[in-house]
Amino acid sequence: MSLLIFVRHGQTDWNRERRLQGQRDIPLNNHGRSQARDNGRAIARWLEARGMAAGQLDFVSSPMGRARETMEIVRAGLGLPPKGYRVDDRLKEITFGDWEGFTLPELMRTQAADVERRERDKWETVPPAGESYEMLYRRIHPWYGELARPTLAVAHGGVWRALQVAIEGHSPETTASAASADVRQDRFIVVENGRFEWI
């Protein structure tokens, strides 16, 4: 796989409130739409500087509404028809199960031991009816391995954390750092030749 441009969806109200969003289909807010527009313009400039046309890319999105709206805004910024992309279920966000919709302080009032266990080991710990990052890694790693042409993907913070491990190699050091990494919504990531860079 020669090139991947990865974009996290723009901000939602739950992102702003720091609620565990997971697979709840929360829409972008106005700030999130602005972030997507800015990313579309920035990607257009980056491609132009590389002598690449946006039409050379394959476009794939998580099926979740916030990712699809981000993709459509980004594609418009690239001068492409908004709907010209495909979706892949494997790009769905990690699910937090019964914890979705809550903030960590709210959960600490009723499930402190479980929350503390997950904070110590985000990679292996499974929230009630949810997924661990290791489970998400098993879902996203085959997708990454199948990429055969330059691709622009729009997905989620948890997906990038698992994908980072697939890119860097699965080891205790990278799993610990990736599961806690901040994933910006106002920038994009370029992956080439097994390395990544924030743009």
C-alpha cells in the first residue's frame, strides 16, 4: 500500500461534551462541518503540491453518518461530486456498549472499578457489551492490508488508534501508546511506506 490519507470525522456535540460516542450515530455540529471544509481545502493543497489529482484516489468511509458527512464535505472541497465514495463496515468506530452516551466522570460514580481497569489497559479491556481496542484491531488490520491503491479514508479516532498499531507493528509499546493517542479532527494523516505524518 503506497499512500493512505486518513481523516477523522469533524466534531459532534458529544465530542465537545467528551461523551463516549462509539457506534451511536451522532451528527456533526457546525464546528465539525467547518473542520471538514478546512481539511478538504488542506488536502487539495497537499495533493496539488505533490502533482496528484484527487480523482486518482479511492475514497472510502465508515458507514456512520458523521463520517459520511465529513467525506462529502471533503470531496466537495476537492472539486469532486460529494457522493462518489464507498463505505466499509470495518471502519465503524469502536463500540463502548453500555457506556455510550456517558462521560467518564459520570461512569466513575457508578462503575469506578470497571472504568479504572479500562484506563489501565485500554487495549484488552472490554466495556460491558462493547469492544476492546484489540478487537477493533482484528477488524481494521485486514482492511489496511487490502488497500491496493492510493486511498482517502474517513473514519474515527478509535479506528486510527488501531490502525496506527497495524502500521507500526503490534507490540506492547505501540499498543499502549496508540490506545491513548489524541486524534485531531482539524488535521489529516498521511501514511506512506509504513510511516505516518500529521498534516
